[in-house]
Amino acid sequence: MVLWNSLYLDRAAKQLAADGFPVTDDLLARLSPLQFDHINFLGRYAFFRPAEAGRRPLRQPSVEEDGWKV
């Protein structure tokens, strides 16, 4: 989970920088792949190989999924 989160944090930071957001070293130093509510360290996880190789696209902050704004 930590590796997966790390990959997506890196990708999101690069996308923000490309969009003109000031991604500073101080900001990056405060990111942690462990600070996410969706990680249940006591649970079990099932991982499935996606039909296509590669990573899924990053979510847009203004997009609603199943009635929730993400």
C-alpha cells in the first residue's frame, strides 16, 4: 500500500507542478504515503491485475463518483 501511495503521490506532485502549482521542497517534505484514511493496517486486501498495463489516470478534484466529491 505504501509503495502504491508513493507512486501516486509522486505522479500527483509532478502533475500539480506541470499545471503551475508551486510544488516546493518544503511541501514535498511534509507528504507521507502513510497518512491516508483508506489504509487499514489490520485488514486483508485483495489485489487484481488490471486488464490493461500501466496506472489509471489521476482523479480530478471536482469530479463526483457515486455521489461523492473526490
